[in-house]
Amino acid sequence: TVATQLTSTALLMAVKYPLVALVVLLLISPLCTLSASNQKISDRISSLLAAPQLSSRDLNPSPSSQSIWVYFSDKPSNVAPSPVHPRAVARRQKGTHDHQHDIPVSQSYIDDVLSLAKQQNSPSSPSPSPSSLVVTHKTSSKWLNAASFSVSYVGSELRSFVSTLASLPYVTKVDVVDSFIKNKDHPMDVGTQATTTPPHNNNNINNNAQQQHDDGDEEFFRSSRGTQSVNEDINYGSSRDQLLQINVIAAHRAGLNGTGVVIMVLDSGFYKDHEAFANMHIIAEWDFVDNDDQTQSDPFTLQPNEHGTGTLSDIGGFAPRNGGIVGSAFGASYLLGRTEDTMQEVIAEEDHFIAALEWGEGLGAEVVSASLGYSEWYKYPDMDGATAPISVASHLAVQKGMVVVVAAGNSGNAGISAPADADGVIAVAAVDGGGNKAGFSSVGPSSDGRVKPDVSAWGVNTWRATNAGPAIYRLGSGTSFACPLMGGVAAIILQAHPTWTPAMVREALIASASKTNSPDNLLGWGIPDTMKAVAYTPTLTPEGECAVESSPDGTDDFLCQNGGACCSGDCECPRTVYGPSCAYPRLPCGSVCTTKGFFCRTHQDGLSFRCSRTDGPDLTNATLCYTPEPTPATTAAAALALTSASSSSPLSSSSSSSSTASASFPATSTTSRPDTSTASSTSPPFISPDVDRKMVAVVVVCVVGGLATVGLIILVIARRGKAGVGKNDHSLGMGDGFLPLGMGPAPDEEEENDGDDGDDDKPYRKGNGGTTEVSENA
């Protein structure tokens, strides 16, 4: 506000008093710097710094700890890219990879951050009391060009340190590292007492269709990679039902079990001595909590790797016996990453997850199964896939060709957690044996109206291995155990179709699911059928580019659906739909948003798909590279959004109610429009449509002020060079005509000219308070 007032005042004064105006404009510079520094501090860390206990050491004398992200503006030009495995190079051909993502974060920037902490602790620091600040570098993200730091502080030390960081010219943002905190809003997955033989109920099965795929398609599978001989004699033990529900057993009998596919599992650690992992092919492992190459903790002591042992067994375990287990992709190869510590109050932090993603991507992982969720610092409006760093990183992993499968979360009506909100990521809900939603399973949609969760799998009383002993199993409930079952299905699809992109795998899962024509925010598109997904022919192509019209042979391209436009190889979609080919309907904003105390922003078209912290119109718009004519497809899409209402419906497995939004699957009709090289660009990825108008104002004011300052400096130099320096300078060293306020001749008094400057014949005119010489370049 002050900068705006000074700029307007200076511009008004510039004509009569340019020197004074120049001085005023120069005052704007530090204000712009201060405002820009404040804009680098995220809203989340600003709310943390506003806490009263951070204002004084007296209010909070005990040390506290907080992990923060520091984002940087550039990368070093003299550092070689990090090497990657040939598997990663081959997989990246399925997507788009920015080679800057292989260049490490600047070590000098990291060292500077650590040096700042030491300076704040130095005896010469202006702080009136000794500092307790301790800063430790945790991880670096090449993809985000950011580093995470653990900050131990007392009182206002964190506030001072963050402010100093934000003032650095190469720092673009300071943010909190999100975490998962035990017993706070997010119930952990639960397990029953350890046992070797659970009660078995064959009647409690949603039998999708196993038998019709037991034979046939032999020629098809002969050409796919790594298929094994048909084996109908596997004893699935107590895991049979959970695999039957998604029709995985039929895939196993057809020789599809994930062989040749590399899967990365991220969790709390793994008891590798369990019999279920005796034949598992483990390529590599890394503990991102303790920073070593061992992901197994001591068994029988506090069970720190209980959770990871269970999730790994559901996707890759193989102990074919009564009471044993068979995972959905037992033939795959595995990368194991420990990213959480269940013995701590703060179980996990997202920087470990992002570091693990980058590690696994470089080693060639094709599928990621992660039963983790983060929402300590993020609220529902932030679940737009563009706000949480972990969601941004997960989307980048998808762009690099990785199929990312995550748990939707166990927060019920509180909603999904990051990275389940990420675009392109497959978020998995939990159902029971009858296909009914589990009461704890988190509901969607994302805060920008995308269908979440995406699909569903068995997550109530799921059979899994435990670290209580090398042959001990137990029942467990949670989306954590539904996720690996679906991760294995993704690996099976890739085994059958090695060239398929993540979008094609996701499309096949959706098309094969039980609610493919009526997705909602409870189960997404429902429970997939593995064999139907394998046999599906996607509308998308491995090349990943759309076409304005079908090719003669009908291959190597796809058309944009539902009124979308093909612009430079990518489909631009109307607001009512989304996806690579504009095939998926957005769910309207409703009570899922408003019951949490937030606002549904309504667009000028009368539709609302966005949940926001503040009320007001939705200013986002679909940027199409043409002006669409009304078509049946666009009309149907608009009607779809208008008729999809939000309502509350009881859950069959929960006493609470959950707001349900649903929609009919869009028609698959296609439209094509002329491609154009002058298409307007779409919004940059990962930029939330809720634009920070304060930052826009700061930029406008500072740019105007800066341009005015430059213009005045040029004017001063030009006039000084033309008029010279003489008696008329009024002791300011400036040329004639620069008369600051109160320094001109007395009214009606003729200014003396002794002729020494050789300009005796120059014309004169009256000015305010006297006569001044007219400059030739005035």
C-alpha cells in the first residue's frame, strides 16, 4: 500500500519536480524488496510463525523442532547430471522428462543456508540473548530444486531465521515439510491378534469374474514379456478372497504375475526374514530415515516394521500354503524404501517420500506402491494436486513414465490426503469383501473436482504377513492394504503391455471397473477386473499425443473427447471434464467442501468445481486453442455437471454419513478442431488457479516504479548534459530547470544572467515563483 501511494505521488510530481520524484521512487526499492521477501514465505509457514509462543523465548523456553523446505531459483551450470539406470532411460520414453531434474541442487546454496544459522548463533549477532538455533540439512530434491532442513529453535529464532532466508535473492520460497502425526485425525491401519489361520468366509466375496478368463488369449500372452507357464495349482491360502475380488487369480493362471516389472514399495520398513519374502527378487533398498541400506529393523521389538511387512506381502508375498499368502504381483522385482518411523510421534515427513521417489525413478522403477498420506499442514482446498510438494513430485513421477499407486487415506469424511490428490496418480479406496465402502476410507473428490479416489480394492480384514514371526499372519484394515493389491494389478498390466504409459494403465483400470459409467467420490470408478483391464484397448496411445483427425490406419493418435481441442499434441479440455483425452467428468463442488467450513467458488457459467478457503467467483477458465461451437458433446458435459448433485448418504459399513458426489461417465464421442500454431498457452503446471493477487499488485507497483525511476534518471542525465553546470544549478549540481520545492527565485524577481555561460540570447519564461531558462530538450 505504501509503495502504491509513493509511486502515484512520484508520478504526479515528475513533471514539475523530477529530482524529488526520483528520490521518492528510490524509496520504493526497499519496500518492494521487503514485500517480495514476505511473498516468498508460504501461508502455511506464516501461520506457524504467527503463533504466540514464537514471539519470545520467555513464552516458549523449551527447544522445538520444525522441518522446512527452501526452494532455489537456479541450478549450477558446472555440475554433471546424476547418472540413472538404463531401465529409467527406457521408461522415460513413455513420458516427458526435464533433464534439469537430473542436475543436483546447488551445494553452495545449501552451505549458505547452514552458514546463516551459524551467523545467527555467533557472538556478534545483534540478538540480545544467546541463540539456540540448530539447522541440519536433511534431503535435497532435484525435481523441485529445493532442500529440506531440520530447524531446532527456541521462541522467535525460527521466525528470524525464515525471514533471513526469504531475503536471499536465490531463494524463491520457504515452506513447511508436511508430516503424518500419530493419533491425530488420521487413524493408523488396524490389525487383529496374530494368527496363522483366519476365519474364512467364501460367501463374502464380490466375485468379479474369474472363470471366463481361465483359458483362451494364449496367443496374446505368448508375445508379452516375462510370462510364466500357466499354473492352476497355487494354494492361495487365506489371501484367495481378496485376489478373487479383483480377478487376479485368473491373471496368474494366464502367466501374468508381474514378472519383468520393477515395483518400488515405500513404507515403514520390512521384515524380510518372513517366509512370504523367501523368493522375492529385491534389487535394492534404502532407509531414508536412518540414511543407510537396511530397511529391516529388529523383529519382535516394538514391531516398527509391522506396517511395511503387511503391505509388501499383499503385493509381492509368496507363501502358497494353507494360511499362507500370495501377493498380486509375486513375480515382480522390487525396490524397497523406508520413509517412515512408526515409533516416533511424527511418523513420516514428505521430504523422505520425495527423496525415495527420485531414488526409485533413477533406478528404473515402473510402479510405485505407497501406503502413505500427508495432511498435517494441508487443508481440503489444498488437495488440488498443485499445492503439496509431495503431490507435485508424484505427478512428476507419472510424467516420467511411472505408475504411481497410493492409498486414499483413512480419514473418512475428512477427505483424501496428499499425494492421493495428484493428477495422474491412482488413489485406492478400501472396500470389504462385499464391495461396500469401508467407513474409514477417505472420500473425495480433489478440491478442483477431479474424481478421487480413482479405484477400490479389499481393505477390510485384509490378510497380510506380520513381523511377529517368520510364519505369522494377521488380518488388517486400511486403505494401506488395498493399495498394494492394486499396485500389483498395475504391474500385471505392464507385464502384458510393456509400452503402455501410466495414463493408459489408469484408463484400462477405470474402463474395467465396476462403476465405470458412474464414478463418485466414495469408490471412484469402483473395483477393477484385472483380466478385463489386460484385454482392454485404450483410446490413448504410447506416443501420448492427440491428433486433430484419425489417421488412415486408426493408430498412433487419439482424439480429444467431450469438446476438447488438440493443441500442439495435448488436449485442452472444457471446464466440465479433464484427463489426457478430456474423457473424465469433474465432480461438482458441494457439501464435501462447505461442511468443512470452506467455499465453493462459482464460475460465470454457473458451475462450481473448486473448493477454496475464501468466497468469491471462480476466475479460472479453460484455455482452448479455438472458440468451441456448441456440440452434443459439450452440451452433454455441461448438463452432466449441472445434474450431478451433492447429497448425504449413509455408508453401509459405517454409522456416519458421507457426502456423495457422482456423475455419469462422459460419452466417448470425439470432436476435432483445426490445430493452430498460435494457440494460447495453458496455465503452467502446478500453479494453483487461486492466484495470489497481492503478489500481482506488488509486481505491478514495483515494475511501474522501476520504469519511472529509469525514465527519470535518463531525463536527469539528458537535461544535465544539455544545460551544463553553472550558476543556475542552485548548488544542486543539476542543469537549469531543476527547481526543487522552495528553492526557486522569489516571485516576480528577474533572475540575473551574467552572460558567462554564453547563453545570453536564450529565451526565458515565467515559472512558479520566478523565471527559468527554457531547456532546448524540454
